Amino acid sequence: MKRIVIWLAGLLLFSANSAHPAGTIEKINSTGTIYLGNQVSSAPFSFLDNSHPIGYSIDLCNSIVDEISTELGKPVRVEYRLAAPADRFSGLVSGDFDLLCGTATITPERQERVGFSPTIFVAGAKLLVEQGSKVGNLRDLQGKRIAVTQGTTTLTLMRDLVERQRLNITLVVGNDPNKTVQFLLSGKVDAFVNDDVLLYGFLANTSMGDKYRIVGDCLSYESYGLAFRKDDYRLSDLIERVFEKIANSGEIRRLYEKWFLGPLPSGISLNMPMGAELTERFRELALTND
């Protein structure tokens, strides 16, 4: 009987541990390393400069890393891992990386799989076309081809628009933004659709503004956030504190101005002042910390 009681106690302890696995901060405390999922072609959020990840989202993630280091009372080593659009959320869930530091639209469907930070940017999908193109909006692309990236909300949006508006448009899907935009650069499609800020970032970072232009009204409303594993309450609470702190100190505004008003490594600036909605989001975060 004594052996049975000990066995049952062990089984209950194992079940409790299985139901409540160690969170991200506990994992980092054990390994001394945090894995950040970065993107290589999402300027100004996450891109490469001399093979090193930089950008607005990277800086925000580093603020979180600093807070984790302070909470643990020891340095935390950062290791970057490529987060491709098509499998970035599955990579996050499986533990390939601990934070997604790029562009990720907050949607109800995604919130069922992962957690999100407060909003870091508000964007909308637009079209990139050649300077000499007569295309001014989506309906001008009847009978033509549009490039769009796999694993993005823009692909879901375009499929819905094409079907709902009965548009005679062929969608050409690429695995990542770098490969997808090449369809336009090589003349295989008539337009590339992506979030407006990423299109401006592409033009600025590649100095191709004299060859291509952004056209049309916004086709969508995209609220970006940094993503982490769902139900990780300790990390979620820490991220909320970080955002409240940097909103209250004005650091989040300085980071915005650095990446959206200052020059990128190419020497070209996006010249994108903060919109009214994002300004209000940051103001609310600062008030929360009062």
C-alpha cells in the first residue's frame, strides 16, 4: 500500500509538471540564452546590416531582453534565428525561438496559437508597381498577375478580395518577401502587394524609388505586435511592463523616430511620421504606467 501511495504521488506530480511546463523566462534562466526570430527583408522592422539583424522590432525585443536580464540578475546571451513568414508561428510554438522580432499582424486566429505584445505599428496593404505602369488601384489589375508572400495576412486578404469582387487576377505566391518581390523585378508579375510600410522600407533600403512606386488605397488594416508563446503569463506580464516603461519614458517614440524618420543604412529615410492611432496607443500605454 505504501508503494502505491508513493507511486500515485509521483504520478500526480508528473501530471502537474506536464500541465504547467516551464515558461520562457525559466528556460532562459536555465540555458542563459534567448532565441530571437528575425526576418531579413522587413525593413525597418527586422533586416540585415553587414549580416547583423537590426531594426525597430529588434530594438524593442532587445528592451525585453534587458528586462529579462535584470529580473534574472545575470546577463542573457542573444542568438538570432531566421523566422520565415510561412513557418514563423509554428517555429515559435515548437521552441525554435522565444520571441518573434519582425512583422506579425495581430489577428484573432493567430491569438489562438500565440501571445502578442501591445501594438508596435499600424499598417495597410498597398501595391508596388513599376514607375511607368498605368496601374493605380486593384481593379486596374484585371487580367494581370500579382505577387504575394506565403504565410501572410495579405495572402488571405487577396484571395478573399479576388473571390468576393470576382476579379480576374492571378496570384503568384512566393515563400518570403525577398523572393516574392523578385517576381515584379523580373517582369513576371504586374504588381507586388504587401504592407505599405514594408514597401516603403524596400524602396528606401534598396534605393529603387526611381524605378518603382507605391499606388492605391489601403486594402487592409494591420496592427503589428511582437509574438511569444501563448499562456506564458510571466513573460506576458514582463513584456507589458517593458512597453509601459518605454512608453512612459518616451523611449518608444525615440525608437520610432530612429527607424521611421531617420536614415536607414542605405542613407534614405522613410519619412513616415507616427499616425494618430499609434500615437494614441502609445499614450494609453504611458498612462497605464502613471
